[in-house]
Amino acid sequence: MWPRPGGFFTSANPSATPQLGGVPGFRDLLPLEAEILREAQESLLGEMRRWGYRHVITPLVESMDVLDVGLGIEQRRRLFKFTDARGDVVALVGERTVPVARLVAGKLRAAALPLRLCYAGPVLSTDEGRFQQRRETYQVGAELVGASGPVADAEVIALAARCMEATGIRRYQIDVGHAEFFQGIMDAVKLPDDVKAAVRSALAARDFVALEALLEDTPLKSAEHELLLRFPALRGGAEILDAAGGLVRNRRSEAALAELARVRELLVAHGIGEVVNLDLGAIRDFDYYTGVIFEGYGPDFGRPVAQGGRYDGLLERFGRPAPATGFMVQLDLVSEMLTRAPRPPALPRLDAALAWSGPGLSTALRLGSTLRLFGMRAVVDTESRSTSEANAWWHAVGAANLVHCLSDSVVAWSATGQRTRRLPPEQVAARLAGGVS
């Protein structure tokens, strides 16, 4: 017996229709959005390769055993976790520095250091607020493993700046801080560990009301109390280093200030001194950062587009002690900025729309193949069209040229702003490939 119409394909519950909007926190990328994001990704990876960074690909799924080693409790809480068919607990990655560290300590263990690696891919979080109402976002990153000191720190920061430029962002700012400056202050004040953790969280969120409430309930001296309240405001140019030096009396913070001064000198030598701002109040939410940290902001200066810093202790957790520094770029934010810009990026358009009628199909197919061999973008129509229909289709697909193939020996070639010419297909192919109008 044949099933009734729709019997295999409709739900028993008529109201249970597919959710065409998708899962909350995840989104579809339409052609324009996807093109802008992919172009930005290729621009970033291209710039990283010019600096000597090699592309690696790590999986979207990692063992929780690996992530337990590399991430703190709060970062692990945000992960999508599940049990695979073998009963192992795995998770979708929420960042890609830890997988790269695993790779360097494992399959690349015999590779000589320093290693310069770059990557691109999605990351996921159960916390929509972390990705601005999204649970999936895209990142491109670079890691310099096996190099310590200000020269390596400055290279990575300068690379991040040039990467922002490579995507088409013209107005940007790099805020540079040091994780050890805050750690030195925390060592010097006498507070329980849970209070120190709460202070850190309030500073990371720049929640100054919560910070002041925390400090009111502590036995801190007035000078220490005042220092922590002033801590988030320690931002500016080179002069802020002297101002901060007058506020601290511990070697850990003083060493951080000296290192920042040297990094800033090197960034001037890299040619990006004018976009660098020192931010001693910067606190990152990943606990593996150990030295210079930084964030890159685009034109609206609201959310960081690029984030990174030094994490010298992470590789040791995987059994291969090595200093390291790196950064990642939030590709979604880059594409949003470019889309909203007064002059959005010019995306590659189709070079030729190949229409045909009657016996012209084989000519259109051959001509399309020829143009693609020359690196051009060419689309061949799927149905026969009249002259007026071919023109309408040409404008719909947005190609630079229309080639209407009429027979084996004649095509009608139209270009924007020019009259239509009838030529042999070989001549049209030669002219288009040679850039001759």
C-alpha cells in the first residue's frame, strides 16, 4: 500500500513545523555576510603567512582531559559537553590556544622552537553574553611558541595591528597591559583567596560598583584601598608607567612596568607607536596569561576585535615547557565593522555571465571553462534565453560582462556602459582574459 500523501514526511503533530530561524545563539550567514567573513579570514591568514606563520587545523571537538589541563573552572563551565559513542566525555572548543598547545606538545614535539603557527575556525560557548548574544563565533589566531621576552611580545602585537589593517580596518587602537602588574598588587595585599578572585572578576568586568563594595568589607589600609580603586584608571601613554611606578612597592609589578616600557619602544620601532595605548588595568578572563597582554579595538572602540598575550605556563601543563605568546581576532566583529563602514569592502564580483540560446550552449560551456582557466569568475546559465531575458539575468547576477552565446562562431558581448559587440568566442575570451574592453 502506498503511504497517504506526505505520510513519510509530515509530523503527526501539525503544529510541529521545522524551526526555520535556527537554534538561538547560532546563525546562518547569507552570501554577502559569508563572502565578507571569508575575505577577512583570507586577508588575516595571508598577513600571518607573510610574517612566517604556518597554518594548522585543530578539531572542533577536544577531549575533556585535554581541556581540564588547559582551562580554568569558569572556562570549562562555558563549554558544550557530551559523551561520545565510546563513553568518553568530549567538548566543543571555546578557544583554540589550548588545542594548539596540545599539538605543539604532541605531534609537533620534535619540531624546533620557536614555532610560528596560525589557525582559523569556529568556537562555541554556552554563555551567549560572552559572544554578544551568540553561542558560535569565528576566530583567526596566531601563536609564537618558544620565544620569550619583549621582542617576541612586540612581534605578536605588531602582527595583530597589521592584521587589523589587512582586513580593511583603518582606525583602530591597541591597548597593552601586563598580567604581572596586577598579580604583584595582589601578592602585596592581605586578602583571602576568594576575595582576591572576586576582585579580579570585578576588574575583568570593569564593574567598579562591585569592586568598591568588595573593598569596603576588607581590612585593607587606605593606601592599598586607594590603589585598587585607581587601578582601572591607569591608562594612557608612556607617562602612565611613571605614574604607576609611584604607586607600587613590589618587585613583581615593577618588573612588569619595566618590561612594558621596553615593549612600547619596540612597537614604536615596528611603526605602530601612534595606535598603542597602555592599559595597566586590563584583566583577562583566561587564567593562563602570565605577562604582556593586549586588546585591539576597531572604530567604535566598544568591544575588542583582537585579544592576546603571553602564556608561558600553558605548554608545561602538557609536558613540553616553553614560553609562548599569541592572539586571536574575532572574525564576526571584523565582518560587522566592515559591513557597517561608510564604504563597505569591494567584494570580488563575477567577471562574466554566459547566457546562450539555441545552439550556443556548447559554446557557453567551452568559454566558461576557458575563462576559469585564466582565473576569472564565470557563471553559465542553465536555460536558453532571448536577448532581453539574457540582459535581465545578467543584471540579476551582477556580473561585469554578459556574453550571450548565439552559435559556435558568434557571441554577443556586453559590458556596462559599452555597446554590444558581436565577435568570435575566441576573441572575447582573449580580450576578457587580457583585460581589454
